[in-house]
Amino acid sequence: MSTRSRPAFGNGVSTSLTGLALRAGSVVSTWPPRTAVITGASSGIGREAALLLAADRCRSLLVGRNGAALDEVAAATEGHRIAVDLSSPGSELMVSSRATELLGEVDLLVCSAGLGAAGPFEVMSPAAIAELVTVNVLSPMMLVRAMLPAMLDRGQGRILLVGSIAGALGVRGEVAYSATKAALLGFADALRSEVAGRGVTVTLCLPGVVDTPFFHRRGAPYVRRWPRPIPAGLVAQRMLAATGRGDAEIWVPRWLLGAVRVHGAIPSVYRRLAGVFG
């Protein structure tokens, strides 16, 4: 397993995954992964994860809806790509089959694709709510379902789910989005318990505000003065390091966990603070 440094990729991230795992604790034989499937790989956190994995010579299948953007990432990583809408029925089987064909055994599944929405819940259309649930909850669940049996049969595999702080605390103006990310948190918890001791780890990343095209695509810019958005490369770096350690959860930035603890221990105080900061 190589520990040589790798060139820097997006947002100034230049640390190898091997080095991250070594500093964090023990490194198992399957880390860095040899093969990975990454959804949402055309931009944002998924793109940065693909670049970091490629720096450690991981062969990847990049999944996304934007074929042109996927081509750019595939060229930068020398990876394979498949342009597909994971909200379409049966798409998870297509991705799983293609991964087996191109990569063989898959060491790591990164579910980074997601959809945002903002605005008063009472005016949100039923179609928009259904789309959020499909993209943010059903799609990752179905892809995990398609790829999990092979990992369990081998007794080896890692699943990384990209959630949001909104799933742990809830954000006004993002009611439906918060609900979908809360569902992903519950899914990760239950799945982790179910596969415990069977060689498969489940890591959930809960980032705060991230500097990605997410806000542009949802149709509402990020307008709060605090907290400031953090680089997608930093999130990718920390969530991959956490996955290498086999951590259950990773909060980026770490102070978010303090807010969650206040929410659990003194909910009245948290609600007052949330009224001020959102």
C-alpha cells in the first residue's frame, strides 16, 4: 500500500487518503480502496471525493446526470463514467451491473448525489416533495440495496452516505429537505446496526453549509452571513478519512456536533438560538 504523496486536486486539498488514515488511527488492508462507485460525481462533494480517490490510484465508476461534467471528471481521474438518473426505476441495477463489469469487486460506495429545495413548506408542490424524497432517500437506499449483497458475501466493503446537518437539527425554509436528510440519518443508523460484524462499515457525513452549486440548482442562494460555506474539498477529505477509520459519523465542521448536543440536552436554548441564527 503506497504512502507517497499525491498531487493537489480541487480546493487546495493535497493530502493522500493513506496519510489521513494513518494519522487518524489504524489502517485496514482495504484502505485506500482499490475500487469505488461515486454518485453525484459531476460536481461538489462527489467530484472532490473522486479526485481524492484517484490520487490514491482507486479505480472508480462516476455516476451522475450531467454527462458533459462527468466527462471532465472522468478525464481528470482516468475513471469510468455512467450518465444516469438514479431516480429512474431500475437505474440502481444498471449502475451495480456496470460497476461489476468495469471494476469487479467494489470496495467503496459513495452516495453523494442529492437535491435541495427552499421556501415555505405550505407552497411547495406535491411533485417537488416527491422528487426530493426520491432523489435524497429512495435513490441511495435502492443503490445500497443493489450493491450490499456482494459486499456481505465477500465480508468486506464500505458505504459512505452524504447527509446534512439539516437532517439532525432541521432548518426553517428547508422543511422537506430536512425531512429527507433525517430519513437518511435513520437509514444509516439502522443499516450500520444490521451489518455490524459482517465486514461492512457504514459512515454518514453530516456537513454544514458547503460551497457547491447546490444552492444555485435549488433556485435559492445562500444568504446567511454565518456560518460561512466551507470548501467541498475539505468535506470530501474528512469524510473519506472517517470512512477509512470505520467511523459511524463525521461532522464537518466539527463544531456542528456541539449544536446537536445543545439541541438534545437543552432544547429550549437551542430553539432560541435557532430563532436568531436560523
